[in-house]
Amino acid sequence: MQKRDVILEVKNLKQYFKTSRKFTVKAVDDVSFKVYRGETFGIVGESGSGKSTTGRSIIKLYEPTDGTIIFEDTEITGRLDSNTEKMLRTKMQMIFQDPMASLNPRKTVLNIIAQGLDIHKLYATTEERDEMVYQMLETVGLSREHAHRYPHEFSGGQRQRIGIARALIMNPSFVIADECISALDVSIQAQVVNLLKLLQQERNLTYIFIAHDLSMVKYISDRIAVMHHGRIVEIGTSDEIYHNPIHPYTKSLLSAVPHPNPVLERHRKRVFYDKSLVNYDDGIYHELEGEHIVLATDEELKKWMIES
């Protein structure tokens, strides 16, 4: 088997938030995974499971409490020198969840998209800067006439395309898409996801795709990590997760996906998950066939394997 190039490695990442003198929220608790160059790595889980916090910690919007993050063979945890900082801010970009909240309403689309170019001085003349923005707008399915409008003049899907253009104009190799379709209508979601797939092929991009819509994650992702209570409980390829789930939380999530066939939907049974029956603290990661990894104690794994 050909050895794949690891673009991002996360080791024992912890992100804790102290809410009072006595209480600390363990938003991300000892998470480890690798992302290979050119793939889409999906992260799924219910609200509050730690998905978005993981993405924000990787790109250093939050300073991780503990753990190691290695990007492009460079460690990016702790204090960074100016060269590493510039590499991180240009090679890794993020597409945010709410396209309206993440765009400055007082700036034109031209200035919003060019903000990264301005910060890092990546152009020689104003004309060159503007032309780079115009070309990027056309790349994401908008026109150059849109450059001089303001965010409130666009639909939700168009605003998300502006967010994608802002991320991609830095010519990154790695993009974190943080629930970037959850605020959009279903038909627009499909357009945005298809655009992301097309841009991935054209620009050799690597994605972390964070979402709670399991059907969309299956469509776009090569491998999927399932998160719950700040832990990754299962990792595998799309087929392994969807056709052979081992962890009861993964089974519960999949049972909640509506079926398009109304006859099958009528007979769909929800699987309820009782966390009190599962020991996350004593669980270790077991490697199964292929790339399938499950967090479990030895006794839990034996039981789940029999049940599956």
C-alpha cells in the first residue's frame, strides 16, 4: 500500500474553558487524528460535541490547552515565529458557519475578499489586487459586477460563496469548513458542496468538513470522525462508518438520518444512546480492519462486535 502524505496531525488535543472557579468545560478532550493530503476528513456529532472547537483550535482561533498540532511538517502549537505564523495564515483557511455574521457589513465584497491579500502584501499594484478578486469571484460562480456591492445585497448561498472566495484567494492547501452549509436551504447546500468538490479537484485542496448532516458528510468525505462529549468515538472511511458502525453512539446518529423513501421512513427505528453505559475515560483506541478505529474498553468492544 502506497504511503500517503500527512498534511495535518493532531495529537492529544485538549481545549478546556474555565467558566468559574470551580467548573471547567472540557470542550475537546484528548483528540488525535491525521488528515492526508488531498482528502476530505469529515467530523460529525451533535451540537456541543466539540466539532467546531476542534477546527478553531487547529487554526489557532483558540490557543489549545494541551496537545500537539503538526501542519505541513511544522508544529503550530505554542508561540510561533513570524515565518511559521505567515505560513499558517496563508496555507490554512477557514469557511465559517454563518455567512452573514462572518462578513463585515460595512465593507464591499472586493475589500472583504482582498483582506488577506492586504494583510500579507501579496500584490504589487491595486489593479493586480482587484483583478485577483474578480477572477476569484468568477471561480466561485459570481460575477465581477458583484465586487462593489455589500453583503446584505446577497442571498445566503451567494454570501457563502463570498466566504469561500475570501478563503481561497490566499491559495491555501488546507481549508476547514465549519458547518458551512447548515445555514443554507437544501438546494443551495448541494450547490455549495458541489462547488467545494470542484475546487478541491482544481486546486488540490485538503478539507476538514465539519457538519451534523450525516448524509451530506457521507457525500463529500473520504474519512469520517464521529465526536461526542469532546471525544472522537469512531473513525473510518465513509463506507466503514455508514455500513459497519461499531460504536453505539454512531449507530444512534445514523438511525436519526431521515430516509427519502416514505415507506422505509415509516418503519425507520431510532436507536437511543445511553452514555452512562459507556466508559469514555477507560476506553482506548482499537484499530479494526482497514482504517476503522473505535474508542472502547476491551469488554465494550467484544460486546459491540457481537451486536454488529
